[in-house]
Amino acid sequence: MSIVGDSMDSTTQAARMGLGARFGGLIRMRETGLILIIAVLFGVMSFASPYFLTWDNMRAMAMAFAVEGIVVVGMTILLISGGIDLSVGSVTALAMVVAGLLFLNGMDPWLASLVAIAACAAIGAFMGFFVTRVGLHHFIVSLAVMVIARGLCLLGTGGRPLGLYTLPPEFKFIGQGAVGGIPVVIIIFIVFVILSDFMLRRTTMFRKVFYTGSNEKAAAYSGIRTRKVVFLTTTLCSTLCGFAGVIYMARFGSAQPTFGAGMELNVIAAAVIGGASLTGGIGTILGAILGTVLLSVVSSSLALLDVSVYWQDIIRGSILLTAVTADYYFNKRRG
């Protein structure tokens, strides 16, 4: 009896390994495809506009997606666990506003930033509670928090930007400085992405995120505390929004209450284009970052070609729809 059981276990394990290898191959194919698309866009735009391959434009593109890429990492991990967050833009703006108001009232900017990040983490925990304990869906909870956070931004500032012109130079350095000609923002982004990708691929703690997103009931039966996983990934996503908000504040030297409107579209689109599934269980940090780079290249290209901003929104929305459609058919085939 035990021999039969051992045989069945080994067969099941081999099947899972084969399935995992097959999905891993598909994800790598997707990442390779994104790299090729980005390379083609670079080639086309190098002929279409003489300004595309200039250092200033490359630097502007990198600065544009670097900070937003931090939020994309949080969204990707949340999507892998089976959740979604529509409040990322509003929470990022709220971090700027909270830190800015505390600084203007005499608090040290570093301490004010820590308080703002902690406040964003508390918002994530608040959402995680309603999802894991009350039983509401991520979509509804994050939609409500998106409206609440934006309202708090407008209430705290009266709808007007906060000018933070007296921020100390050492604080502005994280958003405006450079080391060896490379902006500090990009250095922070690269280090953060490398660490996040390593932990997601190699650590047991983050492997539980994949198991939870793939099949929450099966993961729970195997001993994984799935509620805790969902709670922590929801909290992590909002915490990274707070971190991004602080960097944005240092970069622009102000706090904009309307900042981040529509960010959720770009962030979700980047993650899905990079291979993260809206049904959970699939995704990589590298793929999500490649999705972010692709959207940044598209936006820069449209701007250089003098395409109307209205058409830019239509094109970005179309890219998201295409990515979601591809994700749907991929998951249909997987089912």
C-alpha cells in the first residue's frame, strides 16, 4: 500500500514539476518577446525622431518609470497572491501630502517620511482586514480606499499643491541627485528590483504567495496561512506606494493632492503585460518591469511624435485591453 502511495506521490510531484517548467518556459518566452518589442520600438523611433536616443530623453524615460516601477513591484506581488489594488495612485499622493504637511509644521523631513510610509502601511492593513476578515473583494475595498485617500489629500491641502521649497538638500538628493552621472532614483530602483526579484524567486516566504494565488483552498489545506499571505501582500503594496510617494516628493519638491490620478491603469497594465495574471498564481518582477519600460517607451514615443494626449490615453487603454485579453485566453488554455 505504501509502495503504491509513494508511486502516486512521485507521479504527482513529477507532473507538477513538468507543469511548473512549462509555465516557467511560457513566462520566459513572454519576457523575451517584450525585450524584442522594446528593441524594435527603439529601432523604429531612432529613425522617426532624432531626439529619441539622446541622453536627456533616455534619462527622462528612466526617471519616469523608475519610481512608478516600485509600485509595479508591489502590484505584481499582490496580483500573484490573487488580489488587486485600485488605490495605488491615491495612496502615493497621500504619502506626499502627509509627509509634506508634517514637514511644513516643523517635523524633520526624514521622520515625516517615515510617518507617511507607516500611514500607507496602515491603509494597506486596513484593506487587508476587510478582505481577509470581513470577506470583501479586493476590487471593492481598494476602490473605496481610492476615493477616501484622494478625499483626504484634497481635504488636507484645500485642493492646492504644497510648495516644499525649504526641503534640505540631503533629502532632495534621493529624488534629484546623481552618483557618477546616474540619478539616485534609478540606483534605488535597480537595487530594489534585484532584491525583490531574488526574494520572489528564491525565498520560501514569497513562494507561498504563488501557492496562495494558484489555489487558495489547496494552499490552506497544505498548511499555508493564506489569509496572512493576502493580508501581508496587500499591506506591502500600500507600503511601497508610500515609499514611492516620498521619492516623488523629494524629486519634485512639492506635494500634489491630485498626483497619481490614473496611475493604477499604468501599474496594472505593466504587471499584466509582463505576465502577471489577474487570476493569481503567475508573474515575475522582471516581466513587470519590462512591461513598465514598454509603456514608458510608448509614452515617450507618442510625445516625441506630437500625438495628442487624448490619443495617448486611448492607446494605453488599448494596450491594457490587449494584455488582459491575452491573459484571459492563456488562463483559459491553462484551465
